[in-house]
Amino acid sequence: MTATTTAPLATTPVRAARPPSGRLRAWATRAPLLPALIFMIAVTQLPFVATLVISFFDWNSLYPKARHFTGLSNYSDVLTDPDLRHSVWTTILLTAAVVLVSLLLGLALALLLDRRFRGRGVVRTLLIAPFLVVPVAAALLWKHVLYNPEYGLLNGLLHYVGGPQPDWISNTPLLAVEASLVWQWTPFMMLILLAGLQSRDQQQIEAARVDGASDWQVFRHLTLPHLRRYLELGALLGSIYIVQNFDAVFTITSGGLGTANLPYTVYQSFYQAHENGLASAAGVLVVFGSIIIATFALRVVSSLFREEVSRA
């Protein structure tokens, strides 16, 4: 037998794969969000830029060839026209009244739901329901089911006890709009404040009760300071939405009887007077006001997150 020898095979070193760079990894993480970002820019930012450009023109849609650049004159008209100034004041008054009353009622309901009692889950669901109703449907409900002077529920109850039969919308138009909005936004405030109540330090409350503190003292010195951030958050978020409210004013009063707020005035200027430039200027002011309020709201939210992280 003859022995055969085999030559050793040459081996090539295998290079380890280089990890992706930080910039490439960042783009790979953000890439799935690009379609949503492009869609958001196309749907929200481009129309706003177009509105901003139109606001610098005297542009009536009935006379499109007569449009011309006017600079800031549309903004001057918005701030100096008596009707537009009244709509700004109505917007401020409507927003302040609805937010304040909704916060007070939401706080009372949150304190109630923070206690343990039978059927609390059912009560919570029923109290949240108004916030889930479509705004136009809620306004129609109040206009026809409650406010109607002939077959409305409010006048029906007054007739049962021998009371007067007022026309609620004609006699108190702004109050009628405010009541419908308070009914719809109170559950929102309640949820925010209930979350704040359930994040309290129970050991502090128990220690205060052991020291002989009454319920009012616990609420005043422990609960209320703890809820300050949540009250600010509810007020700011409510203001952002209510300052832009159009449904209740349009449905209940059609902007009459001194209830036309700034969004309804924008609608009148654009769809009835066909003043595209003036309506765009008023709309831009509404957006800027909302951005200012939203900035404060984001600061409050970030401070709440920092407080929660520091507790953890």
C-alpha cells in the first residue's frame, strides 16, 4: 500500500461585518415614518401656507381678476372692524365660560368617582358618554330636544310645575351655546382630573388623616396643589378646541343674536361674502392663537412627565 498525503487547504480569513453607522441606523428607524410625514405636510401645512399667502391679497371670489396684493390690510381690518372685534370678544367669552364651568363640574365628578361605591364603572361610562357624541348631533340634541319652546324637555318640566315657557335660544342665546358645550366637555375635564386624583401619594393622605386633618384640609393642602398641573392641562387643551368651535354656534343660533365667534365669522366671510383674503387673515389669527395655547399645553405635559419620572 502506498500512503497518500494531502496538501493543507488554504483558508481565507473571514472579515466581520461592519456595524451600520449611526446616521444610517437613524434613517432606517425614521424611514417608516416618512409616508405619514409627507401626508401630514400635504394635508395640513401646504393648505396653511396657501391660506397665509391669500391673506395678503384683496381677493373676492366673485371678481377673481380684480385681486391684488394688499399686505397686512386684511389683518388690520380683522382687528379694527367692529363686527370682527365683537366676534373675537365672543370667542374669548365663550371659551373662558365653557372651560371654567367644565373644570369645576369635572372636578366635582372626578372627586365623586375617586370614591369606591357600587356601580362606579357604570356611572363612569354614562358620564363619559356626552364627550363621545358627535358635536353636530349634540348641538341638535340641545336645540330640539331641550330648548324647543313647544315640545322641548326644559319647557315640559316647567309646564309640569306651572312655570313660564321661555324661548331659551332667543332669550339667552350665548348661554344656550355655552350650556351645550359645557355638557359635552365636562367629561373630558373629569377624565384628566380623575387621572390626577388617582396619581396622588396615598401615604401622605393617610398620614394627614392620622394627624386629624379633615376632608376639606386634605383637599385644600394636598389634593388641590397636586391637581394644579392637571387643571392647567385641562384648561389649555379645552381652550384649544373650544376657541375653534363652529358646530354649536352654527347649529343652535346660526351665528345670530350676538353669538358669532371667530370661526363662524371666517365661515361668513368666505362662504357668504366671498372675501377670501379677509377670511384667510381671520383664519390665520385663529391658528396663531391656537399655537400659542398649544405651546403652553405642551410645556405643562412635559412638566407632568418630568414629575412622574422623578417619582419613579
